[in-house]
Amino acid sequence: MEIDNMIVLLSSILALLLFTISLFAYLRERRKKLLMVTAAFFFYFLMGFLDASESFFPVIGEKLEIWSSILNFVVLLLFFSAMLTKE
């Protein structure tokens, strides 16, 4: 496994940890802002997982790259929306 794929996989695991922490915070406080941040961390985890799995499944690499780009946009949109939410 290449070093850049290892870093992507580690950042994906970190995003999963942050998703778990923010999910517990959302369940405790029920704020819309936390829900958006939680979703953003989950989609970031998926994006990193797809990027890392590209090295294991090179045949579907182009399709994974498109989905990764879409998920990147969704993550940024969710973080931006969370910043604008007043709740």
C-alpha cells in the first residue's frame, strides 16, 4: 500500500471518529447545526474510504473518482450550511 493511500485511510478513520463524537453530541443537544456537521463528517469518511479503496479495486477507479468529487462538494456544502445556520 502506498503512503498517500495510507494517509487517506487514516484521515478517513479520523473522520469516522469525529462522526461518532458529533453524532453523540447531536443526540444530546438536537441542534440542526450539529446534524449538518455530523453528516459532513460521515460523507468525508465515505469520500476517504472510496479514495483508499481505489487502490484495492483499480477497475472501478474512474467511477470512484467521480463519486469522490461529488462527496467532496457535499462535505463543503454541509460545512458551509452549518456555518450559516443560526440555531
